[in-house]
Amino acid sequence: MIVLLGLILLGVGAIYFRRTPGPSVGIQFAPLETQTLVGDPFTLKVSFSNYSDSVLKDAKISLLVPDGVSFVGQAEGQRVREGTLGDVGPGSVNQHSFNVIITGGANSVKRMTAKASYRSGQSPTMFETSVEMDLVVGQSAVSLNLTAPQSILNGAEFEIKAAYTNNTGREFKNLRLAIDYPPAFKFKRSSMQAEGAGNNSWFLGDVPASGNGTITMTGSIVGPESSFFGFNGALTFGLFGTTYTLSQQAVSLSILPAPLSVSVGLYNGQDRVVRLGEELVYVISYKNNSDVVMQNMTVKANLSGELYDFKGLDAKTPFNSLTNTITWFAGNTPQLLNLGPGQMESIQFSIGAKDAFPIRLVSDKNFTLNIAAEISSPTVPENTSADRTVSVANGSNKVMGRTDIVAEAFWRDAKAGILNMGPYPPKVNQPTQYTIHWKVVNYATDVSDIQVAAYLQAGVRFTGTVKSNIGTSPIYDQNSGLITWNIPSLPATKGVISAPAEAIFQVEATPSSNQVGRDMPLLSETKLEAKDMFTELQLESTAPAVDTRIPSDTTVNVQSRTVQP
């Protein structure tokens, strides 16, 4: 029973609201007449008794249900439903019914909670009482048993059976069966006509009490050896415009080692990381694992990935540019005519990776180069149901990202908002100030732990004026003359789609007499290091040394930019 306890403190005074007992009442669940099954709607009755000698007003009963329980005809996520009793006289018993359905959790226990709220007489206080019940849930009202072979040969036909049984004493109407196939499954036929283009849904109609049935699906799969493929089945029915799941089951199978096996990968490392502009050599190896001669084999290699340079393929390569597939057969590769038991052969081909990322959108990142190899032969070993022998293999290689550093110097730098003092062209023994810009352009992978570093040269000092368009700025070590800029992370396409990360710092250079007629060095070669978060490899980049020639500053119009006397 809920009573009110309140405490209000005002200055040094206090007002207390004490708990006051409510009228004598009772709330209970009515016993269920039948066993509760998943998917079988039932009525849950809750009784509210007034044992007091006064009228209870505005009485309401609420039912709270856990996950896996729904109110019939309501949204599946609704957890509370309320019923109004109104005024309940002395000695009266009022009852409210809730239509409920179990939507999940066969052979489990569901805790149900009923609450009653009411007022007594003219009191504004709302009282509340509650009761809990552990509801034992049995099996599904209509059970589903999905079976398939544990393992299959590539390309061989096999059967999946979906058996269903009505476990209740009443007819179930408008039942449907749906099977979620893996993408590699090739449907061929079923014992009952399927609905829709996916051939994976069947209208079972009305299933009588204790009735049952079985649907058999036949198909095949071509996939890598030892790989697993899952099938998910579900029985559903409709009630008051809502679809409920009666039973679900999943089954999986694996691909047996094929009589004719194939593997594919790069010549110098199957899973290694590829770099832009690299020449790639692929090796497709195949072996006859059977005791018969495999004849008239066909080998295909399908290439997918925006960074393949298809135009660079050798003109003699049997390539189809519509499907990006290379096909070898006995007509262009004589070794595919016959392959004896236990014999192993291979095919090689080369193709280049493009030297630039095709970045158009922020989402253009984490590029891979993928190859799917397939070998097939019309030769089929005895006791095999396939119409051909086939095997497939896949390979995928990540492409390393790229992060560039640009180093530029300016004398006039209005855009930076920094005023550089001193003469230009520079003069002996007279200081001239320059602003040096570091720009970091990151391409196709997210990077972290970026460090940019360079040394100031002789006769050059750091003024302390710095700017940056990100959260960190360059730091100068006066003992070594090293300037470093540490950046925690940068997203892919930063500087390609959006503005680059940029830092600006001011230096002051005073030429010596031995530098007359020459360009005075300002900054050493700039080095960048970063971690590629996609490939987990280290990225490196450099920018040329900077001197007083400052070619990036196009505002300077002088006959000579060398140091003047």
C-alpha cells in the first residue's frame, strides 16, 4: 500500500506529512484455466475487493507486463494497460480482464504485476496496492522445427525442411511461414508454391487443432570451403491487425572441402596492405582432391574495388570490362584441359593499383581491393548430386591511407592576419620576419597520433606568434631549434573535402654576409608521422625545406629574391 510522506523545510520550521493507512482492500489474479503457450492469446483476470465499510472512488486496475508479453491488438512495446473500475461499494468485488499474448520465451517464467489505485471518501489522497504472479509459459502454440544437412558440397542440391505442429486444442488461422535465406543460397524448388520474388514465404492458412505439416525447400550454395551459412525460420499469424510470431528457429550448415579446390591471394602476401600505385601480382592456385581426372575447367576472377587500374591490364588478359571479370578456359589456357588426381596448378596475373584516391564524398574512406575466384568443371565425382564441380575463394586487401604535409613561407600574409616586419629582399644583418604555414591533408583513412616536426636554421629565431585552425598549435624547443605540432587525430578526407588542418608560426631571419646573392635557409625538411587507424600501419610524409625565396608568396614583385648586401 502506498502512502504519502513529505517533508518541507521553510527557514527553521518544518511540516511533516505522515503515512496514513488506507481502507482494507485486496487484489488478486484469477487462476488460469489452461496452460499458457507462446502465441496463444489468453485472458488474464484481476479482482479488486473492498473489505472496508466505505465507498472507494475512482478505482483503477493496471497490469504491468515484462518483455516477451504483449496486450492483444496493442503495440508490442506497450508494457502497461489500465482499466477503470469507477466507484467500488463496501464489500464489493470488481474484476477487470486483460487480453494478453506471450510473444517470446518458450518454457520460461514471466512475472506479471497488477496494481489497483483508488480514493477513500472525500480524501484527495490516492492509495495503491499491488500483487505479483509468476506465469509459467510452456512451448509455442504452433512449433517450428527447421532441419538441414550439417554440411554440403559446393553447388550440390540439398533440402531444408520446415515442419510445424499445432500444439493447442483449437484451430489457428492465417498462419505464415518465412525463411530468411543467406545471400549465397540459390533456390530451385519447394514442395509448396512460395509467394513473392524471394521464394521464401508461404501462406499456410488455417491449421486445425493438433494439425501439422512440412514444407521442403531445395537449393544449392556456392561458397568458400568450411564457411557457414545460416537459415532463419519464423511462423507468424495475424490478430486484430497485428502480426505475432509463434515460433522461430535457426539452422546452419557448412561447405565441405571440394573435390576441386581453389585459393587466391597476392604473390608476396595474401592479406597484406596495398599501397597506391603498386603493381599487384595475384596467384590463383587450384588442386584436384578427387580420384578422377577433372576436365575442361574454367577459372574466373572477379575484381571489385575503385582503386583497381583496369586500363593498365595487359591487352592479352581475357578481361570482360562489363563485369570486371577475367576468365581462363582450355581455349586460352591449355593447362585447364585436364587436371589429374592430386595434381595442383596455378594461374598468375598482374594489375596495378591507381595512384590516387577517388574521393568525392566525406564517406569515401577505407578502400579495399577484393577478388573472388571460382573454378568449375563439368566432371562430377560419383555419388555427387551436383551438375558440376565448383569451388570458390575470396581475397581482400586493405589500401594504406595517405597523409601529406605542405610547408610554405610568406613575407606578406594578410590572410593570416600577421604583420611581418623587415626588408624584402632580405638584407645582410637586418632582420626580416616571415610566416610559415604547415598544412596537413589527410585522404582516405582516419589517422591518429600525428606529429609534424622541422628545425629552424642558423640565423632564424622563433617569435612566439602562432595560429592554428584546430585545437593544437606548434611548440618550439629553444635548446634544439625543433618545432613540433602534435595532433591527436584527423578524420579521412580532411583537406580534400574540407579545409586542411593548418598551423602558422612566425620566424625572424637575419642573413649573414656570406649569404649575399643566395637564398637563406629558414626551415629544414618537414617530416610528418601518423598512425593509419584502418590498416594499423605508420604513415610518413615530408615537405621540402623552406628558404627566403618564398615562391608561394606571389605578392612579392622584385627582380631578385636573394640576400642583398
